[in-house]
Amino acid sequence: MIKASGERTIADLSIEELKTAEGTVTTHGVVYNVRDMGDFAFIILRKIGGLIQCFYEKTGSEEEKEFLRDEASVRVTGQIRKEERAVNGVEIAVEKVELLGKPKEELPLSINKYRLNIALENELGLRPVTLRNEQRRNVFKLQSALVEAFREYLGKNGFTEIMTPKIVASGAEGGANIFKLDYFGKKAYLAQSPQFYKQMLIPVYERVFEIAPVFRAEKHDTTRHLNEYIGVDFEMGFINSFYDVINMETGMIKYAMEFLKEKYPDVIKKLGIELPVVKDIPCVTFKDAKEMVAEKYNRKIKDPYDLEPEEERLIGELFKEDYDSDFVFVTHYPIKKRPFYAMDDPENEKYTLSFDLLFRGLEVTTGGQRIHDYDTQVKKMIFKGLYPEDFESYLMLHKYGCPPHGGLGMGLERFVMKLIDEKNIRATSMFPRDTTRLNP
């Protein structure tokens, strides 16, 4: 018999369906935990939407030994019943178990505790196993939900999603932190950001965004750096100032927090986190921020051109204490520390029309207004020690006309790291890449 491709042949119910089901049900899952009570056992199954409890009366059969073990894949049939003490408030009284897959070896560690009692480096080495832990699984469910929220918000605000190359002919950010490749005998690089492509598409779509990997060949070995991370980038045309970009990001973050609260309350609860209340995010100039921290915390200004990690932390602390905000935009960064496409401040040539967003004391976003005039862009490139002829395709944007525009790039893992109060960014990267790690 030929079946239609969309026909559902097995009643494998989801968690949400099981919560309201009655009578005999069938569902599948992976055995997350077995609580052996002697004559019977509680089998906790891991499914798409979380965990479900099954009550199983033991028979002593040989087959039973195969599925009463962690990480066995099974399909169970039985009577659904309310059980307030069970996870998700229901329980299946098992009548039949079908073994679908079994592990060859026992797990190298216990994954069914709330938290893994293992050092992060060891956890990362066992990532295919440790991600099965419910708490770890929820971290990346939250990350996925954030991406869903960002994508939905930007779509509602007229942005077109784009997919740009990750093998490029030149670096967008300049500097030495760029991975070099041999591309069939030609010099090539891994993209530091989709910056050039975002800007090129402003005259095409006016508003664009991309959520994708970016690569930085930084030799930092810190709790806040990765060599590959997920960038949340958007660019928007016909702006009046970079505050239009700031306002768009503020709206995006507000929307995302409400989205999480409404659609993923179980994940929030399981992770035990408190979502920030996002109102109007305060803005402070780079110069003022440094001076405020120096005065309040009796701290000498060491680097006049950039914020040190400790300064970021203290700025976050100051704005939480004095303005009750988990976020703060630091604006007008010095020209020395901003890339060649950043527009200079016409009121003070030492600074740029750019900003960083700090979230609980950590920089999570960099953005600003871009140069859209051809002659101004070429002049800025030369000032920065670059050769305009190396950026011929990029400069087509300016040569053939482009409206005023600006945008930003957010580090997704950093945002999640602060949202769930993790101490190391590797904990919020599913398969992190740093200066030493290429596996798994």
C-alpha cells in the first residue's frame, strides 16, 4: 500500500498532547532515568518538549534488562493518568514497551542530575553526551528561542533575512584577527562578520539581517571569547542617526523577553533564571562612562581609547544601581578603536557615531552609523592605512549610490551567557571553538 507522505502512521504523542490525552496512548523517547522500586520502576523519558514519567510493573524478563537502562530508545503504550507528583503532571501506566535502540556501553558519567558535577573542560570533551542533560538541553532551547524571537521581530519590522558567504576575499574588521585560507591558490579568509554584504544590500532591500557563524582568529583564552560564534547582525537604511539603530535593538530585546515569557515559561522556570525588565535603555557617551566609573569607584583611567573588561563590569554595576537597568548603551567610541566604515562624529572628529551595548557588565553588541559617501569612505580607508583598490566590490556600494544607514552585530553566546548567569562563554556554545578546541 502506498501511503501519503503526510500521513501519521503511529500515535507518538508529544508532551503537550500527553498533558490533555485520555485513555490508551503511545509515545516514544529516550530513557533519561530509571528509578527501580523493586517490583516496579519509574521510567523517565526524554522527549522533544521535556520529560515524561512512565510507571512500569517489572516482569523479570531478559528483554526488560535492555530497556530499563539509561539512553535506551523506546516506544511505550499504556494508560495516561493524572499524577501531580510526576514531571508535567501526568504519568503513563505502561502496558507495552518496544525497544528501538540500545547503547553499547554505559554512560561515562551520570547525566540525569540537575547539574553536571564535572569541570567544564571535561564536559566539553564529552559534549555529545553531556548535552543530553536536561539543564544543558534547556540552555540551548533558550538560545534557539531567542533566535526565533529575534527573527520574528525583525521580520515584522520589514527586514529581509540574508545568507552571506563565509569565505571572503578581505576582512571586514581589519587587524590580524582573521583566519587565512588557501582558496584554490588564492588568498581567502573566514568572514569576521557579514558587514560588507549587509551594507551592499541596503540599496536592494533597505533592511536586512543575518544570524550565522562569524570567525575571529583572536588568541585570547578568556571566559568571554570564542573563535567561532553566532552573530546576530542587522543593517537598516534611511536612518536619521545611529539612535534609530539603538531604538531598533531596544525594541528587539523587549520583544524577545516578552516572547520568552509567553512561549517558553517552562524553559525559563527549569533554568531558574530571572528575565531582565527592559524599558528604555539608558545611553551614555564613552567619555562620560569612563569618567563616571573613575569617580564612583576611585579608579584611574588607564586606556583612553577602549573599555577594559573591568570597566564594562563597573559601568554595568553603576547603571544597575543608579538607573535600575541591566542594559546600557555606551556611545561615541574613539575613532582609533572603530573600523574604517564607522562614520565620524561631525561635532568631534576624535569620536565616531557608534556604540556598544553592555548587558549586566559585558559588551554584547557593537554597532553604529556607517559611511555612505564614496569620497568620505575612500579617505577614511587611506587614513586607516588601507588600500581602496583592495575593496573594489565593497566600494561599488558607495560609488553607485547608497542612503544613510547603520546596523549592529550581537554575539548570541554572550547574550545567553549573561541571561542565564553563566561564568564562561563556552558553556553557552553548543560545540565551542577556542584556541585549543576542534572537537567534538
